[in-house]
Amino acid sequence: MVAAPADCFVEVNGLRLHYLDWGGPSDDVLLLLHGITGNCHAWDDFAEHVRDDYRVLALDQRGHGASEHAPEGYPVTAFASDIAEFRRALGFGRFDLVGTSLGARNAMPYAAEHSASLRHLVLVDAGPEVERSGARTLMAGVGAERPLAFRSREEAAEYFRLRNPNTSPKQVERSIDYGLRLNWAEKLVWRHDPDLLWITGSAGAREIPLLWESCGRISCPTLILRGEDSDILGRRTVERMLEVMPTATAEEVPGAGHSILIDQPDRFERAVRAFLAG
């Protein structure tokens, strides 16, 4: 039987952050960052597959999962600082960093300031800016168009299945177990901080120049993964990223939208493994 990851907490920038430590025989650290409103368990299947080659750490970023909400808010620079302080608190050296969606967005300013700390960086379907159609999708998925609560696990499961039909039954159960909580009215409500919504609007748009500037300062080997059918990361954005990031390469994943990890998990794993081994 495969050992479960260790549930751990650490204080970072005044916040109690939760993470999973999958251990492993290697001292090579692979840090995984989830997307907006997600949590570290999004990586469970992938982590199981690569834990024999890396010490796998999956972080609940501020305001997500079992980590504390941040009263001061969610600027991308705060997320990036959390990555730096998390590394400092755990005391590991150079590492590989894989971020999907919001996790990739937050990895950009971290890598700009700390490229020397990274062996490899993988940015999964996110760039400095979002396609206009994708921005509407993000706002709908995080904001008022999403159910406020669910009356039962079955109702919640139906929502997650409809949101992405490629979601496996195990992933649906994890979305409920770690993405929702039972409130005082015995309703299943979202666990993440509702203030994260503003990242998808004007607050996030103001950070676009900073993110482009960050891309231009990333000097570690970088892989940009784009879902072929993504409405979040456009091809023109990828082309511009490659122009300003001389150490970057890009790969498009067929049969995947924004959620490459869910839509094409095997292709995702092959692409990431090949890049990290290079």
C-alpha cells in the first residue's frame, strides 16, 4: 500500500499555510502550485506517480484549502513572497517548480526574483494576461454565477461533473472533501476565501505589466504548457512570452482545455517528466 502524504503546516508571512509532503527517496524537491479556488489535493494523482523520483511538496496557497485567509489580500507579489518564505522555512535548496493557472501566474514574479533557486520552471496554461473570453469564464467560475452552497454531496458532485466531464470520480470526491466545508446551517460551502474573486477582475488586470516584466527576467529553463483548446492562454500570448523569455520553450497539449491536469493527465505527466529530466 502506498503511504499517504504527510499533512503539514508552516507559518509564512504571518499566515498558517498547509501543504502535503509526499516524501520520497530523493532530496530533489518538486513544488506544485494549484489553480484559483483549488487546493493541494489537485495534485494527488500526479504526485503518486512521481514521488519515487522527487520529494514532492504540494502547497495550499494563501486563501485556499486548509491555509489561512489573508486579511491584507491577494496581490501576486504576496503569493510570490509566500513561495520564497516557504522555501526558506523548510530549508531546501534548488528545486523544480510547477504551477498551473493561478499557480503559474504566481510563479512568474517568484522566478523573476529567484531564478537561481530553480532547476526548472513549468508554467501550465497561464501567462501574464488572459484571453477576453477566458476572463469571462474565470469570473463566472469564481463569482456570482457559481452556486453559493450545496445541500448534499450528491448535488456538489453533479456540479463538479458538469463543470468538467473529464473529472474522475476520485477527483470529484477530493473536490468535495477539500474544496468545501460544512457550515453551521449544514450546507456545503466553499472553503476558499471569496476575496480571491477580485484576482479575475480589475485587481488582476493591474498586475499585467508587472507579470510581463517578470517574464523578461526569468533566466531558468522554463516550459510553457498550453491546452490546445484553452480559452485562458492564447497562442499570441505564448508567442510573446517566448520572445521575452530566451530560456523558455512551449508545448501545446492536444485534447486539453485550460485544465490540462484533468483533461490529459498522461500527456501532462509525460511532458513534465521529459522537461524536468532535461
